[in-house]
Amino acid sequence: MNKFIVTGYMNGNPTNKISKNGKSVTEFRVGVRKNHPSQTGRKTDYFNCVAFSYAADYVYKYCNNQSRLSLVGSLEIDDYTDKNGVKRYSPKFYVDQAEVLNTTVNAGDRMEQAEQPQEPSGAFQEIDPDEVDLPFI
């Protein structure tokens, strides 16, 4: 099974295009920070990501540089030979599901006006257990 789950920060703004068969394709890069046990400090791994259809539209519409994302998909390793004849490997993450974990203010003209969160009242309401069907008491 090839299932890859990653949480990271978008590096740059996503780009969107329409494929030959009319589906939306969004490409972007995600940086994933990790603590490396053999080295001091943090290291960041970067993944080139590709999303299609609904996930592509979602990422393009609601994400921008430094958006924090949770992504689910599959990882594929592309290989190629560079101009010096050296074989290179490039991981590519194909996104099936995407979720924005933070809201960035003003994602540009791609993002529609988001609903503003309701301010909490700061006080709890008393509930009468006789009037409400509670699953447990």
C-alpha cells in the first residue's frame, strides 16, 4: 500500500492549469520540518505536489505561501538522467485529500471571502438534563 500522509507548510503559491481532458491540475511545494536525531537543529524536506480535480481546486482556491496543510496521497519516485549523465531521483507527491490547518489572511484573488469565526461568548450555558436527550449521564 502506498499511502503518504504529511503535514507541512506551502512553499510559494500554487499554480493551476486545465489538463487536456478538462480536469483541474494544481502543482505546489510543501516543506516538512523534522528534528534530525543525529544532527543539531531542524531539517526541512521539500516535496513537489500535484493535485487533481476537487483537491486541485481546493488547494488553489484556499492556499497560498506559508499555508499549513495536511495532505493524504501517494508518493512516487521519478528518475531521470541529467545533462552530465548522472541518474537523478525526484519524489513527487500525488494528493488525494487536502485540508488547510491555518487560515492565511487574504490568499489573493483566488480566495472567496471566508466566513468570519464567531466570537465565543466566554460563558457556559447551563443545560437541564431532563430537557435534553443526552447520550450518557
